[in-house]
Amino acid sequence: MAISVSSSSAAIYQIALKPNPPRILLSFKPKGPNCVKCNITSGHVKSWTAAANYVKLQMGYGTFAQRTMVVSHLAQKSVGTVKCATIEDIEAEKSLIEKNVKERMEKTIENVRANFSSIRTGRSNPAMLDKIEVEYYGTSTSLKSIAQISTPDSSSLLVNPYDKSSLKAIEKAIVNSDLGMTPNNDGDVIRLSIPQLTADRRKELSKMVAKQAEEGKVALRNIRRDAIKSYDKLEKEKKLSEDIVKDLSSDLQKVTDEYIKKVDSIFKQKEKELMTV
């Protein structure tokens, strides 16, 4: 049971129609620094366990009546206090894990899209230059942050730097990239003609895209693995039962499968663009 107890002397009561008033099953009283005396008063208490902020009481038949047990280090914030996790606390932890999973998975999808956009398909697209880094005043700087990139037509790109003194550095960065394009620097802007992809180059790029898609799927599975570890931790702390963790893991697998389908969909679309002449 998850209960909320935050006092120097507290008890767990049996909730039943009879006896009336309710019978005390387990009582807590302070006994010296960082120590609590636990007195099990009912013979129907089979066992009990306690974590730093959680108490679990298992009903059954045993010989615990009137037996006193001393439990150390239950108090975290004040001497002689047993503080237990409320259902709201546990739900908050679960929600935090779920929120983290979705945020990280969405970020993974964004990264996959960004990686795909930087791979040229035979048609002009400013995103082709997203990964170009320019040595600008001694600092590696993204090209799109120091120049305006436009598409005059379907087979060319125009790079117009905000600082004309960076033209040479931009030209060098493009030449050293793996885009396979030759920049034309007229002293004011840089023009890039996009050559048609050969069949071999299309196959090569298709393999690159497939690899990136698989890396995205691996990242999604790693996020799922981290969340499972978090759920297992809650189970070890006796905040979640084994059955609940299994249900949460099953739901998490469904979410992971949905995001993997998104990666597959993005990959198929990009592959189609690459193979279209």
C-alpha cells in the first residue's frame, strides 16, 4: 500500500467493517537518532518492508503479534519520521519518465529528418548545405548562420554571405565537403550547379540513408531501454508492482514501434527521391 505519513508517531490501520474501530496493524514511534521503533500489533500481518519513502504491508497469518522490530535510517529529513510515497508522487515519477521518452524520441525523428535533408537528390534544396561548417574568424561556424541560401531554380543554389570577406572560406568549405559540387565564386555570391546523380551515386547515397535510418532506430531502442531501467528502479523501491511494470513496458514497446514506423516512412520517402531520375 502507498500511504502518506509524515509525523513522529504514526500507524497503519486495518480498513474493514469489523472490528470497529479499525485495528492498528503497524505503529511507528521515534527511538533515538535516525531510528524508528516498529511495533507489529496484529497476528494477521505476514510481512512488511520499508524503503526510504515507501512502506509495503503484506497481510496473511503469522506469529508477529506484539513483536517489536527496530528499523534504522528510515528517517531522511527529520529524526523519527517515516515519510511514505503517495500515489500522486508515484504517478508524477511515471509521468516524468513518459514525458522524457516522448521528448527524446521526437528529437530523434528530427535528427533523422535533418540528416536526410542534407543528402542531395538531384534537385536544389537549401538543406543540402545544412552540415557545411566554415572556418570563420578562427571558429567553425554553420554556413547557414553567416549566409543567405536560396534556390534560383531546380538545379542550382545561391549562397549570399552577409560578410563578403568570408567568400573564400565558404568556397573552401564547400570544396572540402562530400557534396560533389564545384562552387562558382564571382566575388559577390557563390553559385552552385547541381549535377545529375549517376546510378552508382544514387545507390551509394541510398546505402548512406539506410544506415542513418538504422542508427535512428537504434537510438529509439536505447531510449526505451533507459525508460525500462527507470521503471525497474521504481519496482525495486516497491513503488510499482511487477505486473504494473510489465504493463508499462508493453505500452512503451508500442510507442517505440510507432516511432520506428515513422523512421521507416521517412526513409522510404527519401529513398524514392534518390532513385527518381
